[in-house]
Amino acid sequence: MTEVRPTASASLWERDEEIATITAAVDTLCADRSSPGSLLMLRGESGLGKTALLAETRRIAERRGCTVWSARGGETLRTVPFNVVRQLLQPALVSMLPEEAREYLGDWYDLAGPALGIAEPGDRHADPQGVCEGLVAAVRRLAHREWPLVLTIDDAHWADQETLNWLSAFTEGLADLPVLVVVARRPGDVSGVSTRHLDAVAAATEHPVTVLSALTPPAAAGLTRATLGENADAAFCREVWAVTGGNPYETVELLAKVQDSELAPVEANAGELRALNRSARGGGLVARLEELGIDATRFAWAAAILGSDITVGLVAELATLDHDDAVRCAERLRSARILTTPDPGTGRSGPDDLEFVHPLIATAVYNSIPDALRRAMHGIAARIVTDSGRGAAAASRHLLEVHPDDDEELVRQLRDAAGEHLAVGAPDAARRCLERALEEPPRPEVHARVLHELGRATFLTAPARTIGHLRTALGMSGLDGDVRVDAVIRLSQALLHNDQMEEAVRTVGEEAARLEPGPARMRLQAVQFMWEGIHAGETTVPGRSERLAALAATCTGRDNSERALLILRGFDAMMRGENAEVVTGISDRVLVNGRLAPGLGWTDAEWGVELLLMLASTYAYTDRLDRAESLYNEALHSYETAGWSGGHLAFAHAYVGLAHRRRGRLAAAEKSLRESLRLAERVGRGLPLYWTATCNLVDTLLVRGHVDEAWEVAERHGFAPPYPSTIVLPDPRSVRGRLLLAVGRTKDGINELEAAEKAAASRGHHNPVHLFWAADLARALATEDPARAARLAAEYRDRAERFGTDTAMGEALRCAAALETGRRAVRLAARAVACLEASPCQYEHAAARVEYGILARSRADLERGLALARSCGADGLAARAEAELAMAPGGGPDDRPL
């Protein structure tokens, strides 16, 4: 039989195993600063003792000298972004001086500070994923500072979505962080994205999730006798268990009612227990509350409306009670076990601080408020919060509950709140505010602007929803001038991200046709050309290149609309394989003293990332790798500094990897591309950035000679037809064809390269460096169809000469040499080496040097090629050079001919 415990620990009956697990986890944490972190999750229905176990965790941890931070979700507070994580961290951060907090959080201060409520938000919208990672970094730093640190989160099923996103990311990396996290939740009461986050948290624990069960009949009997006396008879104790179902909270409340009613614990009175139990919850609780009087009821209602940070003063103001009456009501509700003084561990220990005894009571009181009165009280609460200077965002959870009433001021407040939410990285909270503003509804002249703002709020998280909002807004009056142009461009971007490329192009084209010549029209034309330029459809738009060239010829680069058109013209010319000097001359006119113009930076929202990636990639494929690398690295630094860790950062890492690949720094390229792919997977598979990361990683692994690994990456990440509707650099068909040839699927590889040939011809894309299908196809056909292979090699060489870069010429000569024999092959290989030695692309130089060394039987060139291959990280090429040297007379390198 369970050992009798004091009544104060009633919820810990039959919890010895759970307490032992918690104690062991605390002991492990305290053993050493290098101890791995751990996570415990407690799961159980309401009233089974989760909160009591968290309180016991605090007692155990504090006895061992741990720092303990606690937080709790609230049913009416789920719409408050960062509510729970703020509860956790604010006490520690607020105790610091502002300059100390800034120094401690370092680069993350401007990003995490506003989300935590300790810094003012910036002017632009914060990237939600960046804010999440900033919070993760902040807690990691604090964990090292406060070791041994224990974090407890109660009622996680009611935590806000932003906190759950942080928690799932934070617990993913606990292994190398000395902190113990204990999370308690109910099995239900959560859905959608929140479910996914909580499942991810559960998956991060090495311990089985602790599922709490109800008290057994012997435990219920022991608790009954510990509370009412040893004379409680067995029949009475069995009925206590039957009435409560062994729920510890309900058992304690029922026994308290038995004591209040002075009911003798004997079998004859067991029939009274069900009526007493009903009075402790639900409708019985409401009736008990009403018995305390109208003032006490109003006080309890006001406390339920506030939900958190309940104080006698705030409740008095909301309930319109004078202070003395409010104090009497608070005492009455404490005596009735409806309200209580908060646990000092929560950081709220003031004489006026209050909280509900149990979430079940808070829910029952809140639901008992008549609907119209509840909405009105939320309106008063919103005014109180606003008047206190805490801002529209803090008041927004109350504003959301106010009854729609054609209130222009409420619409303004909700729009202000949405702006504040976006500034701290909470787009879902902004969306809720703007959707509620539409219910008011807004005045006709404001309605379209609210829809426009709603479209911007949902852009990062729900492009399909953005499309609907912006289309509706553009069909209404109220959007004019630059705002309308911005809405059209934003709509086209959403269509692009939703893989509706043709619709994106048509949207900006139709709007541009409506406008008179001028900057706005030129901006839309530039966006239209941009979408057409990255669209990888079956055919190009007839006459597009000619129209773009004619329009760009009128541009001097005096404003960003003209600079955008010059970027597009340069990229188009590069893709078509026009002379590289002409191409780079066009691109250079975009820059101001060698740098991006103001308003055209990587984090500027007007033009988007695609345009600047086109500019940098134009340089990358015209042998201007110095300028390309500078731009790519600037993008990476800009996004990391701004905390943009979603799709923008994934693109930046991918293109930094592309620059490394072009340079021949293959190990560095692989590292950047794997990071890009990691970030891209979090944003979503199938998107252009996912293809870019995968395609470049496969290409890099192939040139490193890691063929099996390249195939595994391609299989795992779906690198196969059908291909995306946007341009990917390098050409995915060319890369896929090279991969198939490398794994021995020659026929499939030839088919894929022929598909690349057809697609390139249909679009007029003839850049021999970006589209390298011809070289691989010529080599693959050398034995089967030597005449066709020779034609392909000749055409490839013609295009390379037209393009005119050292890399293009060197690669064309390498291809030609591979199809020849004897002295002609040697001469072509020597010319390839000469071209590629002047090229910035060191892997290609290494490959040409090794191939020449084999053809010319030159040990010196093989040795130099081997050194280059090793410096590039081209393991396969190095192995080939080593094998050739090993087969030479003497088995080792020297300066004699082979």
C-alpha cells in the first residue's frame, strides 16, 4: 500500500518513480559543467499532478543549488506571441542593466531583444526563423552563465506558437548544453503547427514520455485517511475514488468540501460525495462562486479576463470596484480556493499578486461570463493595457475578442498591433489581428489597405493565402500609386513561390500595361522581365531578349528601376552566351563605386533577392569570381546580421557554395551547400531554393569524386524529373546527366543530356559554362556515335569562343582533346591547360593538367595536377593522378617524361 504522505503533497501520491527520474536528471546536470542536457516530458489529463511534479522539480533542483526558471501556458493567452518564453527569460534579463543585456546577447540583441520585450523593435519586419534562432542562441548563452539551470514549462499545450517553435528548436540541440528542461502537457488541447512542434519536443528526449495515471483505490484511501483521519471507513474511501476517478486534484477538492461540510467519513454518508464533487467544478463551481456575492463574482470574472499578471489593482479597475472592496473580494476568493497567491518561484511574489488555484477553475470562470459581457470586458481590458503604455500588440489579445461593431478606431488599433507583431517576428499574430480587423469591417477606403497588409503578413508562411488577399485588395479601390505597385509585385512573388510562374508574369505585365511611362511602369517591367528570366518553361517568350536589350539600351543606371533592367539584361546575355566582356560591361553599370546602390541591398524589400542573385551569378559565370564572391558573401553577412535565417539564408549559403565550387574550393563548397540544404529543408521541399542547394551539392560531390555520396544525396532529396519551373544554376539536367553517367547508367545519362540540349535550344540558352551538357554528351557518344560527338564538340567550341572566357575556352578544348588521339590530342590538351591556368577556376585547371600529363606522359604535369587536385579537395582526380604516377617506371614522381 502507498505510504501515507502529508496532505500538501497529495498530488505526489504514487509518483515515486517520476520523482526518482527527476532527481536523477538533476543529479546528472549538477555533476559537471560538461554534462549533457536532458529533457523530461510529463503528459497527463488535467488534475493528475503535472503542476505538483514541476513544483517538486523546483524543490529538488533548488536544494542542489540550481537556478530554476519557470513558465506556464494559459488557455486564453495562446494568441500572445512569445508569452511563455518571455516568462522564462524576462526575470533574468530584466535584472541586468540595459547595456549589460545588450553586451551579453551580443549580435542577437536586436533580434531576440524585441521578442523578449527588453528592446524596441526595428523598422522592418523581422524574419520569424531568425528570431527563433536568436532566442535559441540567447538561452544557450544564459544556460552557460547560470549553470546548473533548470527550465520548467507547465501547460505547454496552451503555449503560444512562437514559444513552441523556439522550444522545438532549442531542445533539438540539448545534447551539448548543460541544462535540464521539464515540460508538462495534456494529451489533447492542441492542433496544427503546435502539435508538430510538441511532437518534435517529445522526440528530442532520451527518456520515455512520462504518462501520468490516476490514483489507485489504495492511494485514494490513503489520501482520504491522511486528510480526514484514520477513522474514514473503507466504503467511504472507495466512494471517494469512484466519484473522482482517482484524479488527484478532484480528490483534494472533494476532501476539502467534506471538511468544510463537516461530513463524517463513514459509509452512511458516501452518497453525499457526488453532490459535493459537482460543486467543486463546472456548473457547481459557478454556483459556489455566485454564493460569494456579485462583487466577488465580478472580481473572479475580471481575473479570468486578464488571464495572467493578475493583481488586485488591475482587477479592481477592470471590475470597477474600489480598492477596499477588491481586497475583500480577493480574500473571499482565496478562502474559497478559487484564487491563490502565486508560487514565489514564478517571480510574482507581491502582496497584490494573484493566480487561479488550478487552470480548470480559470477555464470554468471564464466560460461562465455571459458572452456580451465577456466581450465588453475584453474591450475595457484593452483600454487599460493601452493606457498603461504597453502598446497595441499587448492589447491585441483583448481586441481580438471585442464584438465587431464598425469601429474605425478598433481597426486602426488592430493594424498598429499587426505592425508591432511583424516587427518582432510574429506574423501569425499579425494575421489574426488583420483578419479580425476585416470582421469589423474597415471603411471602404481602408479595406484594401488592410487586405494588402494581411497579404504581407502571410507572405512568409502561407503564399497561397497571400494570393487571395492581394487579388481581392487589387480589385477594390483604395490602393494607389506606389502602394498598388508594391501589392502587384508582392502578389507576383507569392505566385512565384506557389509555383505559378506564368500567372506571376501575366500579373505584372497587365499592371505595367495600365500605367503611363515612368518609374512605376519601369519597375513593373523589370519585375516582369525578371520572372520571365528565371522561368524554365518549355519555350521563352518570343522577342523577350530583343525587347529587354532595347529597353536596357536606354538605361544609364541613374535609378534602381534602370539598374534592375541592366541586371536583367546582363543575366539574359550571360545565359544566351553573348560575349562575356559585353556582359560584364552591362553589369558594371549597375554598381555605384563597385557596390550595390542604396535601396538595392540584400535586405531591402523593394526588389527581392532574385534580382541580386542574377547580378552575382552573371559575374560568377563570366570569370569575374572576385566580384561574384564579394556579392554572395555580402548577402550571407547581411542575412546573418539581420537574422534572416529562412529561405534568404538558404539561398545565400547555396550561392556562396557555388562561388567556392567555381573557384575550386570544393570542401568549402560542400560545407556551405550542406548548410544551405539543411536550411532549405526547414522551409520546404520542392521550392527553388531546395533545388538550388541540392543541384549544387550533387555537382560538387561529383567533381570531388564522391560519386556514391552524390547519388545518395540525389535519391534522398528527390533530385530527378520533373524539374522546377524556375531557372536553377547550374543547369539541373546537365548535372543529373553527369550523375547518371558517373554511376554507370550511360543510356539514361545520354537521354538526360539530350533533354538538356533540347531545353537549352528552346530557350536560346547557350552559355557553355552554365550549360555543360554538350561536353559530357560528346564524351558519352565518342564510341557509339563519333561523328555526332565531333559535331557537338565543335559547336561547344564555337559557343565558347563567342563567349570568350578562359574557363569556357579551356573546357571546350578539354572536350576536344578527349575525342582526339596522338599529337593532336596533346596539342589541344596543352592549349586547354594554358587557358585554364589563366582562369580563376582551379578545379578545371587541375583536371586539364592531369589530362595533359597523361596524354603527354609528363610526370611534372601529373605531379602539378596532383598538387592542384589535393588543394581543391578533388579526391577522385587526385586518386587518378596518383594511380598514373604509381604505374610509371619507378613508381613515383620525378621530373622525367613518363
